[in-house]
Amino acid sequence: MRIFDVSFTGGMERTSCVRSFRFDCAEKIDFLPGQFLKLIFDEAAPENGELNKYLSFSCSPHRGYIEVTKKLTGSGFSLRLQALKTGEKVKLQAPMGRCTLNPEYSRVGFICGGIGITPVISMIDYMAYKGFPADAVLFYSNRTAEETAFKRDLDLWKTGNDRLKVHYAVTDCRPPEEDCFYGRIDRAFIEERDPLFKERTVFIFGPPVMVTEMRGICSQIGCLGSNIKSEGFTGY
């Protein structure tokens, strides 16, 4: 794990409240799909949890840039991100995390909620680039359809790719799209759409309460404990 100097190159909206931020680094950062970094705005006080936060890479390592994605909340950290100017230099510490893809996985499952999609994007982007042979399924929950970040990318990756299935769910109101389920992800929802889910190596990302609940559901389905992966994501 090292500290790198990076330059801000621009951002893009993913939803009305989720935005991606891209950086260039003169030195290659060797990270694995699914890992995360610490973005440092207060260099004098590295322990400042208000201005120095952990964010997942939301891009594959093969990209020529570093990307992170954040739900903007009005916090000091969010405001600092939004105030970045093109060319502005910041520091980041990377890489961190053990929830990463293994080329030997033949069947992979992802369960995520909200901004927990970011490490999954890094993994699926990498799988698409490498022609990863694994069979993969994603269950992705948000409060509303409008809050579904990266939907355009996910729909593009799954088009014509029979090795990737994506199942969307929303909890707060009925979605306009027919391919989006209204309700919470539960055991019945998963088993109905993927009867062999218990055979998968499963990655779970999201709010801590959701991660705990989904780990329990995966155990009920019959997934081996060693095949259920989740990150103790500091500062989620």
C-alpha cells in the first residue's frame, strides 16, 4: 500500500445524486478488481475521517485512469470532491481490500445495494475486457429506479453476453421498467431467478445491515461460508 499523487481530470453524473470522479496518475497503480483506496484531502491529519475517506475503484485496472464514485450527501468530503478543478492534484493511498476476482472462479454471484455497486463495476468491467469465462449474475437493489447507478453500462455489458445476468430491484416505489423487480432481495427472489445460486462464489457489497442480511440469506440458500465474500469497508 502506497501513497500516490494524482491529478483530477473530470467527472460524470451516474444519477442525480451519484457522481464519478476520474484521476490521472503518472505512476501505474497496481490494483485488483474489487479493491478500494483512501482519498486524502487533509494531508496534515491523515486520521481526519471527515476529509479522508475510503472509496472503491469503479473502473477496471486496464483503464488508463483511476475512477471513484460517490453518493453526494452534502458532507464536507462530498463538497470537497465537487469543488475539484481540472488539473488539481490530490493524494490517494492504495490498494486495499481482499474481495477480489480470482480467474479460477467458474460461477460468480454479486449482491449489492446502492453505491455498493462500485467494486462490482470494477469486476464486471475487467471480466468484459478480459473475456473472463466465468458465469456471473448480479442482484442490484436501490430505493428507486432513478437511483440505479451504472445501469447503462450494465445493460451494455449484458447485451449479447449469455455469461452475465443482471436483476434489478427497487424497494420504495414501483419501477417503470418491466425488467426491474419491486421489492426487497430475498431468498425467493434469488432462487427463482438463479436456481443454482448456491454453487457460486458470492460477493456482497452495500450498507453493513444489508451485507449481514444477505450473508444470512446466502447461507440459507446453501452457499458455502468460504464462498461468501464481503468487505469490512471502513467509513462506508
